[in-house]
Amino acid sequence: MRLLRCYVENFGGISDFEYDFSKNLNIINEENGWGKTTFAVFIKSMFYGMETSTKRKIDENERKKYTPWNGQRFGGNIEFEVNGNEYRVERYFGKRDRDDYFALINLKTNLESDDFTENLGEEIFKIDKEAFERSIYIPQQKISVETNDSLSAKLTNIMESDYDINRFENAIARLDDASKVFKKKKGDKGRLFDLEEEVKFTKRELEDCKSYEKSYEELEEMVKKQSKARENLSGILEKIEDNIKNVASFAENNAKKAYYDQLCTEFIEKDKLLQEAEDFFKNGTPEISEVISYEEKAKQLASYRIALMQSVVSNDERNEYEDLKNVFSNGIPEDSKFLECEAAIDRISKLDGDIKAHSLTTEEEREYNSLNYIFAREGDFQRVIDDNTDKYKRYVDIGAEIERENSSLIGLESWRDNNAKDEERAIPITRLEIYIALTGVIAMIIGIILMASKSPKAGSIFIGISISALSALVLVYTRRRWVSPELEELIAKNEEDILNTRRNINNLEIEKKTISNELSDFADKFQESTKMNYMMGSLSSISSKYDNYLNVANKKRFNDSKLTGLLGEFEKNVNIVEGLIDKYADKIGYVKDENEGYIRKDVINNSDTKKIDNKFGKKYNLWKNNKDSIKDMKWRDVLRVIKDKKDRFVKLNNRVDEYERNYNLMNSLEPEIGLFVRKYFDNINPNAYEDYLTTIKNKLNDMKKVETDHHTLYEKLNKFKQENDMDKLMANPDNFASMEELQAERNRILAQMNQVRDDYDILKNRYNEYGDIVAKRPELETQLERAKNNLSEAEHKYDILIKTKSFLEKAKEEFSARYLTGLNNGFVKYVKILSGEFPEGDMTKQCLKSASLDTSLNVHIKAYGTTKSVEYLSTGSRDLLGICSRLALVDAMYEGEKPFIILDDPFVNLDEEKILNALIFLEQISSDYQIIYFACHPSRVV
């Protein structure tokens, strides 16, 4: 897995920033404050997003800390390769995570992909954000490794899903939370305490309930007695009310008589008012709608008079109106035309900036020409860089291979020397020795034959010759030690292997020297270091120069293609602006000068003014030739004058039209209203028509009301006479008993009834309360039994939680040891690589060699027979060990496709000698991992 390129639109203090990543070592060397940590956090956020936090401290709230300083859109994109596919992730962040935007694009199809979700980092790296920060992301002041369950799960390949309920820390936390629900560590709190209290409380309630049962029965009898007393008092009160009604009938007759007299008085008054109204409308009674209609007309007449006074046009305004009428004789421009011109001017200004932006600066031109001279003749230069990178890797591999071959040669020569001391090498049998042996055998055979043929003397001679020959051979071989054929074959094979090994070493030395010369020549050609220890940095620098060349070349090609369209758009917008201005410029006193733009005729010498036939003028041509910013043509000033004159003309035109319209309307309404008002008034004031009409309307409304009231009173009098016996009503009634005595007796009975009712209510309420308490007994008995069962069940669950937590913690210790061996092997490997760069006897080298990891990934060192914490070491040594443990952790986590690693200036605490060794170490690991290395000082740059 590797990063390809990224674009930071806005993130913290970084804005509009692009970066192309190389596949090995990426060095970002910028001064403090540039935004190196911000860039590193941007890369992390593209994969893991940003959490929403309510914390006020900036350092504890990443979303708040890296919100863009310029207030623009927050985010960007990054392109990467994983599993053979290339993608682009786009993320933009809002104030909260629900406002965030996420998109994943497949770069082969340029379509959105659902290969991964918003949990991109967890799905690719198989670890959560916190584990990412503890492994792949190595910040400046937090290099040491701290484990969490996500790392442990990744190391032991037990990651099952994003929501892994088997995570140890989560499980322990949940067990702690669950046990705290039952019983707090401090104080009498928790479910167990609550259930115990519930049992005690329920027992007390049940005992109280039993004590109320006897009192409940006594209250029932008392309620019955009070109810009977209430019934007796109600009967007495009913008789008193009947007597009061009889006494009240006398008062009723008096009230009716008074009511009749009042109706008669009101009827006479209304009859008089009705006669007065009829006298006012002697010339005819109008409808109310007609009066209202004339009222509206009178209001219109008054408004026309006011409007006529307000719309009076002076002689100067009349003259100004005629002048403006001449200016706009060919038509009045719409407001949309002015808006279109304003937009065109804004567009011209933007196009001016865009054209400048798409033109190479002098420095860029110089850089392009310089780099083009170097790279244009190289053809596919990226392939050249890759070939030389492969050569450097081959150079490193040859060194290792020579070291292995030398070790093998030492072993072969040692074996040969050891066998040469123990055994003499066998000498091959010569032809002479074969002849001597055959002669001895033949002489022996002839001697035996001669002795058998009765020639013993001759036979003994031949036998003597035979014995002498054979004795000589025996004497020779007795001086040699016997060598087995198998050993002799091994010795011969060893000699052949020694010869082949030396030949191979010689060939490798030649190849290494050839590669070294070729790489040195290549680096020297680009004025880079020719030392092989720094060759990887030289190749990286050359690659960066080539990337810069490609960027400038691409920009030049892109700009050349863009400029044609931009210039055409520029011309189109100038036509829009000057097309409107030229239509009115001469009539409003403006002329166009080739140097000053549009200027007034009355402030220039006409002999010095040159009109421009070409609408773009020299300024546009000068702009095209010099690519300089276009001068102010004073378009907005002239447009503002045209717009002001147009607005003034429209305003004056409206006032002239308004004056004539109001004059005509006023003359058409006044005679009609005056004719209607004179029917009811003799001498009238034409300016008071509204008052006259209001009086007529009020008189008409009063008459209508009087007519209605007069008719209503007439109907009431007739109805009263029909419903009542008038003779009896006017007669004097008999005397009745005293109303005061009856009312006093009624009040006494009512007081007794209220007292009985209050006593009854008190007893009834208490009776109901006791009844409710007594009725709770079965429920309380059931509740007590349920509370006891819940308490027993809770005690059982609490015991299970405590035991489960204990078993999990024990299992965690055994589980953690499973991946320690692999981590330690990787840790030792990186420690050996790093310590190999230090001289023998160096204290840092000794500490590195004795370092080891525990199950929590803590580093320990051995000194003088005891194990010490790394806290005893210097900050620089602790940082080096932290780097080794981090890399060992990443090795163990990713056996297949390797991730990128972010290093945010981790060597800040090292001295110059250790920094040099650390940077060489960094070059070596970049062959296995894509490294993004941030530094703020040239001394810490590879």
C-alpha cells in the first residue's frame, strides 16, 4: 500500500497545497511553523476522518485546532494504491461530523467506489485510529509504543469486525461498568444497596398496612351516621325554601310594574328622535352604501389634491426632463444591462488574474529552461531513475552476497586445512608401480613352475625376484597412510568449491565496482553526492528535480492551452461593457481616450484626444504583449453616470405623468360629490366634503337605530300587556310573613349542613385513605417476595461479573505472550541494523544490543546483570529504541502488503553523529516501506 499524491484545499494553516509522493523515501524539510505536523494530521484524517469534540482546549480538539485560518472549505483529497487498485479519497469537514463529506473514487473508472466505506483507515489497515497513531504514525515527542486492543487484535489476526466485542479493554471496561451498577467501590451505592433498601422499606410498609385494618372498620360506622344527619337537615331546609318563595311573589309584582313604566318612558323618547331624523332627510333618504361610496370618492379627491401638490414639476426640472429625454431617445437601458456590465467588469478583472496565473513567472521560465536542458534529452527519465535505483539495490545485494561468499570461503578453507592435518593426501598409483607389481607376480608364477619342473635353482631365482619386487611395493605403501575413496572425493570437491567461490567473489567485486562507477557517473552528472553511502539520497534528489521539471512542463502546456480561451473570453466581456457605454457616452459628455480610458469632454483639450476605433485599444494589445495588468478603463464611473441619468429620467417622467393624471382625476370627481352633499346642506366648503359625508352617515345610522329601537319597544309593550294581568298588576297585594326571619332560619340550617358536610368529607377522606392502605396488603406481599428474588439474583450476577473479570485478566496475560516472540525477533533485527552503524564500544550500541520487549511492548535493557527501564537512557537513545519497536510492531502487523509510515521529525533529540547513523538507517528501511519523513533542519535530512 502506498500514497500517490494529495491536494490540501484548506487544513489549518495549509491552503491550496499539492504533493506527489515517491514510492520510497519522501522528505519534507521545512522550517518550524510551515505546517509539517498539520500535513501529517491531514494524511491521517483522510483515512480516519475527524471526531467531533466539545473540549475547549485547542490541543484536545483536532477539528477545532485545524479548522482553516482563512475560513474557507475544510479538507482536500489524497490518492493511494492498495491491493493493485488506485483510489482517491475526498473528505471535507464541517463543524460536526454529521456535516462532513466523504467520497471514494476509483481512478481507473473515475467513478465512485464502494470498495471501502467512511471507515477507510480501519478497513485498509485493520486497526482503529488510536492504534494507527501508536504504530504507523510516529510523531516527534511520542515515539514509544503503547498497545491497545486494536493492535493486539491485529497482531494475533483475531480482528473480526469493526465492532469487535472481544476487545479486552472494552470487555474489562464493560465488566467494571456492569459491576459498578450492582455495587460502587465507595459508599453505600449500587443496585445491591438499592434492592436491600427496597426489601427493608417493603417490610415496613406491610407492617403499617396491617395496623390500619381495625381503624378502617370504625371509620365506616362513623361515615354512615354523618350521612343520615345530612338527609334530615335537607328536609328541614326544603320547607323553609317554600315559605321564602311565597314571600318573594309580592316583590316580583312590584318589579314588573316598574319595568312596564320604564318601557313607556323609553318609547316616548324614541318617537321624538325618529321625528327629528325624518325632518333632516326631507329631500330623500339615501342608502348607507351610497354614502360610503361618496366617502371613498371624497378620500380619493383629497389624495388627488395632495398628490397634485407633491408632483408639481418646476421649470428647471422641465428643462432637465427634456434634456434627458434627448439622451434616451433611442431607448432606456434595463437595469439588467447594468448588472450584466458589472458582472462583465468583475469577470474581466478575474480573467486578468487568471491569465496572469496561467502565465509562467520569470523564475518559472528560468527554472523550466534550466531543467529542460537537463532532462529533455533523456527520454523516459523516470525509467532511468528506476533503473539506477535498481542498480543501487543490486549494489547493496552484491555487498551482502560478497559477505556471504567470503564467509563460505572461510568455511571451505578451514575444512580443507583441518583435513590436511589429520590425513595425508593419497598419491595415485603410477605405471612403473603397476609394471613392478606385474613383474613380481609373473616372476613368482615362473619360479613356481620351474621348481615344479625340477629346476629349483632357476625357480628360486625367479621367486627371489618376485619377492624383491613385491617387497619394494610393500615398503613404499607402508610409508603412506590409507585414504578412503569417499574422503578423497570430498577433498577434491572441496578444492573445486574453493576455486568456484573465489571466482564468484572476483566476479561480484567486478560487478560491484562497475555499478559503483555507473552510479557515481550518474550522480555526478546531476551534481549530487557520488558516495555510495549517500547514493539513495542522491537518487531521491534527482527524482525530485525531475518531478519539479515535469510539474513546470505540465503547467506550461496547460497554461498555453488555457490562454487562448481566456483571451477570447476577455474580448467578449469587453464588448459587453463598451457596447452599452458607447451607445450613450457621447450624449452624456464622455469620450474614449487611448491612454486614459473614458474621460469627460469638458476637462480635456480636444486636440489631445484620440478616439479609439478598436474597442480594445492599445491597452489590450499592450496587455497581450507584456502580460501586465490591464489599466482602469473607468468603465464603472461612466456606467454609474449613465445609471444615475437613467434613474433621474425615470423619476422625472413618473412625476410628470403623476401630475397630469391627478389633475384630470380631481376635475372629474369634485362636481359629482358637490351635487350629492348640497341635497342636505345649504352652504358648503368644497375642502370639507369628508366631514359633510361623515355627518350624513352618522345621521343615517342614528335614524336606522332609532327606528329599530322604536319598533322593538313597541313590540315589548304589546307583549308585556298580553303576558300579564294588568288590572291585578296595578292592584295592592296582601301582606306576607317576614322575609328576614325565614332567611335567618335558612342560614342557620345551612350552617349546620355545612358543618355536617365538612365532618362527613373529613371522615370519608380518611376512610378512603385507610381503604387504599388496607387494599395494598396483597400487592405489598407480592412486592416483598419479588424484591427478595431480585436481590438474590443481583447478588448472583455480581458474583459472576467479579469472577469473569478475574478470568479475563488472567487470560489476557497468557494471550499477550503469543505475539511477543515475533515482535522481539523484528525488534532485534532493526536494533542490529541500527547499532551496526555505531563504532564498537559506543555506549548507545551496547544499550541497543541488550534491549528487549515485554508483552506490553515496553523496552528494557540489561546492564551489569540487571534489567533496567529505558528511562535510565538519554532521550536520543530512547527515541532510537522507540523507532525500532515501532518498526517491529508494523512488521508483525503487516506480513503481506506493507503500509506507508509517517515520521514527524523523530530524530530531534539526537546529536550529529547519531543523526547521521539514523538517516542511513532510514534509507535502508525505505526499500521496504514508503516513508513520509518530516524535518525542520537540514542536519536531519537524508
